Amino acid sequence: MSTDKSEDKSLIGYFKSMHETWDILRWSMREFVNENARGYLKRVYFWSVLSRLVSLLNPWLVGLGMTGLFAHDKQIALFAVSALFVTYVVGTIFEWRTGHFIELALGENIRSIEHKINAIFFSKNLGLHLREGGKLTQENMEKGWNRLDMVQKSILFGGVDSGVSLVLSLSMLVILSPISGLIVFVCLLLNILFSIYLNQFIASRMEPVEKRFRRIFRKRGERWQGVERVITSGRHMEEVEEMNKEFSETLEEDRKIWLRYILGTMPRGILAGVSVSLVGLYAGWQVWIGHMAISDIVPILTWSGMSTQQIRFLARTEREVSWCTPSLKSLREALNLECDVQENPDAIELKQGPVSVEFKNVCHSYEHARKDSDKGPVHVLFNLSFEVKPGEKVALIGPSGGGKSTIVRFLLRYMDPMLGSILINGFNLKDIALQSWRNLVGYISQQPRIFDGTLRENLIYGLPLHERQTITDEEIWKIMRLLRIDFGNRLTHGLETRVGRNGMKLSGGEAQRVMIGAAALKRPRFMIIDEATSSLDAENQAAVQEGIDLLLQQQEASAIIIAHRLSTVMRCDKFVVLKPVESLAPGESQIECVAHSIEELFEHSLTFRKLAELEGVRAAA
Ligand SMILES: Nc1ncnc2c1ncn2[C@@H]1O[C@H](COP(=O)(O)OP(=O)(O)OP(=O)(O)O)[C@@H](O)[C@H]1O
Ligand SMILES: [Mg+2]
């Protein structure tokens, strides 16, 4: 039996969900409507109030014209007709002004959404981005973006306009015929009660459906990205069917909810009919008994009709808002995720110069590992201490899953370790201004990340603005030649050759070499190389390795180099061997051995000997 705990049918539950919707809407207006847009909106409202007022005068003028006709009073009749003409002309001008500022406000809102979402997305630390099951996904952001835009249009233009029109037409009605105004007002109150009910209905039922949609869209995005694997695995037909099935099932659920919602809105339409009829009956009776002029019937019926129509428009706005709220909720959750890496306001700015790094008793376990274990935390890193002196090149050697890439994540501060500290030039990494540290680092990741654009753009991507603007082609070619990444004569347009989406036009090895070139161009003081040469053939690998060595020597940069292939780290100054964390005795450090030569490694490290044996590396190598 499925029970949905989030569904609270009590009155308190109704109000809670109303409050939540209200809260989300306030957040979306506060965060995403900027000062300029507010300025334009004020003008939109100013002109639209004027325009509504003018259009509301029309039925009254028609009534006046009728009075003139009944009384055979030419002056009144002519005045009414001329005034009608003027109101149409003036109304048209006011509508033009309203439309003009709506367009400006709309543009400003979209700009604000685009800017804010981008800014908040990139302000989150990488640990949050890489967390499994997280909400900071492309699909979630895109859907939130669209819904935010829709909600803003719905409320700021449709909703406010209907609200203003309702208040004005109801006020005029109350002035002319208080009882008719009361009838429409009661209709409005009943509508509000319906809204509360329907809002709660949607909020409670849509949340799980939204979650399923999110999962589906994430999977779809992943499969689209991985089209090569899907097709080469012969799974494309199956995937299409599977995705269609999952989508159809979820859509069915979604549709059921919305059809019930639409059915629930029916009484409102009937209610509107009842209230206009009641006003008609009342006004007719008033005329019948001689308490009201027949010409008053026109404005009374028109204004009550307009009021009820605006109530229905408001209901439509409310429906759109309800439809968007679940996506806005998850967008808000994603954007409000608290960074688990906080930068100290008085952070230390690192200066250009030699870099030393020290890991001191670092312990860490990823969250899921802790939950799954009944024996306490399962560590990925345990009691890890080692040092990289200025200019030293240190190889990190260890089994797959041993935590090498995790060490890199700490160094780049994707997240902080649970215990222990990392010192850069003697300062705790937590106290250092991150940007100043990242400026010193050249990072080459396991996966090349090439952007669509030219080779040049990709190579200089990590340089500060002024260097990007001033760097000459000769400087770029020099580094490329040094690293043997000049691609022979394959580049059709030299540095301006386009590399395609995800570097599609480059081979795996070429893409990796571009990443190496990009890191090298930064002239970093500290290099982090995670399996950099893994997709190169033996010849290129040796050449690139030589280039990296040369570069590191020239720059006096320190480095941490991770490689599965031992041959790529042979020329390092120091070797740090990690043991598999599962094999540690209680309290034992994860570092099996720190050596300064291959011979020393062979002598002291069992893990290394095992890896070397697998690769056929000998002590004399
Ligand atoms: N985001 C994550 N959430 C949970 N567990 C993770 C996460 N990233 C890595 N792990 C786990 O932490 C352990 C260490 O992973 P890490 O990527 O640091 O290994 P590695 O030494 O770089 O391996 P390889 O040599 O294969 O690249 C692995 O067991 C992995 O399953
Ligand atoms: Mg790794």
C-alpha cells in the first residue's frame, strides 16, 4: 500500500501548502525581478490602470447615450458618442504605452533569470555539483528556467492585470449598485476557497510525479550525450521503447491529476454564471420597481460580467502558477543548496612563487559509504600524510579506487576532508582565497573537457583576461612544440581550426594533448596531472611526458602526478604509494611507503611490486 506522507488533508495542511506556494512565489519575484524590471513594471501598471479605467468608462458612456436617446436630449447623446470616441483613442494610446513597457520588462526579467541562475549555478562548490542524486543538474536548471519565466509572465502581466481590472470594475460596480457588487464579491470569496483546495490538491499530488519526470529527463539527457554507446551497444530501439514507456506512465499520472484539477475548476465557471444572472435579476427588478434607470443596466451588467471574467482569468493564472510551482520548488532547493566549502572572508591571497603542499592526517569517507556500513565509517582515505616540496614532482601510486582522484578533489577544494588538514605554503587551504590558489594550479583531469570553438580558444581558456588578450600565436606554438602537441600539419586553419562540440573533431589523444597544452600555457606553479597520458600511444606518451618534464623543470613547478602506467611516473622525484584502505590494520596510515627512487620502491612497497609485476616494470628500468 502506498502512503504519501506529504499529503496532509487537514485544513492546516491546506494552509501549509498555500504558505509554501506563496513562499516560492515570493522567492522567485525577490530573486529574479531586478531593479530595472521593477522600474518598468511600475510603468506597466501605471499605464494599464489608466487604460483599464478608460475602458471601464465605456459602458457607462453607452448608458449615458441611452439616457440621452430616451430623453430625446441631443446634447447628452452627442456628448456620450464623442466621449466614447475619445476614450477609444486615449485607451489605444495607453495600451500602446503598456505594451511598450511590458516588452522592456519581459526582456529585463529574462536577462535577470539567465544571469542569476548562471551565477548561482557556478557559485556552488564542485563537491555539490558532483554529488549523486543532486538537484544541480542541467535538466533541473533548464526546466526551472522555463517555469520561472512562465510564472513571471503569468503573475506580473496576466495576474496583476486581471487583479487590477477586477478591483476597478468591482469598485465601479459597488459605487453604482452596492448589492450587485456584493453578489460579485461573494462569488470572488467562493473562488478563493476553491483555489485553496485546488492548490493543495496539486501541491500534494504533483511532487512525486515531478520527481519521476526529473529522473526521466536526467536519463534522457545522459542517453543523448552517450548516443555513441547506446547505438554501438545495439540498445537504441530498446532505449526508445523504455523511455517512451516510462514517459507515458508518468504522463498518465500527470494527466490524471490535471484532468481532476480541470474538473475541479468547473464549479467556478458555473458560479460565475450564477452571479451574473443574480446581478441581472436584481438590476432588472430594480428597474421594474422604478428604483433604477434602465440605462444603468448596461454598466452594471458589463462591469459584473467583466469582474467575473477577471476572476476566471485569475483562476487561469493560478492554474499556471500551480503547474510551475513543483519545478520552481526543486529549482529553489538546488539554488539554495548550502556550499559545503566556505571561503574565509579574510582569506590569504597566495602570491606567485614556489608552492609546497602538505597533507596532514587526512581522513575521508563519502556519505553513502558511511550509511551502508554497519561497522562505522568506511574510509576512502585514512590517516594520509605526505608532502610535496617546492619544485618537487611527486607520483601518487595506488590501486584503482584507492582515493587518488579524491586527493585531487581535496587539493582543488571541491570539498573539504572530514578530518585532517591540507597546507599550501604552510597555510591551511581553508584559509586561502581559492581563486589565488587556482591561479597557481594547472590541472589536467582524467577526462578531457574540450569546448566547442577554436583550438586557440581552448588552449588559452584558463588564462586571465589580460593574458588571453595579449598572448601571441608564437607563444602558443612554442609551448605546443615543446609538448609535441602541434599535430603535425593536420590543422587546416592553424590555431583557428574549430574543434567541434566536445572536441568531436579531435582524437582522444589529441583532446588530451590540448588539455595538457592549456594547463601548460598557464605557466602554473603547481601541476596536478590525473592520468594525463592515458589515451596516448606509447610514442606520443613518451614525447608528451618529456615535454611535461621539461616544462616542470623550466617553471620550477611542483607537481602531483597520478598514473596507472608506472612508466609515466618513473622520472618523478618522489613516489607516494597508497595502500587499499580495506587492507589497513586499525590506526595504520594509508601511506605504504614514500620513496625517492624506483629501487627504493621495489624494496619497500609490496603494492608497487604487485603493480610493477602486472606492467612488467623491473627494478633496473
Ligand atoms: N562522488 C562519490 N561519491 C561516493 N563515492 C565515491 C565518489 N567518488 C569516488 N567514490 C569512491 O571513492 C573511492 C576512491 O575513488 P577515487 O576516484 O579517488 O579512486 P582512484 O584512486 O582515483 O581510482 P582510479 O585509479 O580508478 O581512478 C572509490 O571506491 C569510489 O567508489
Ligand atoms: Mg582516478
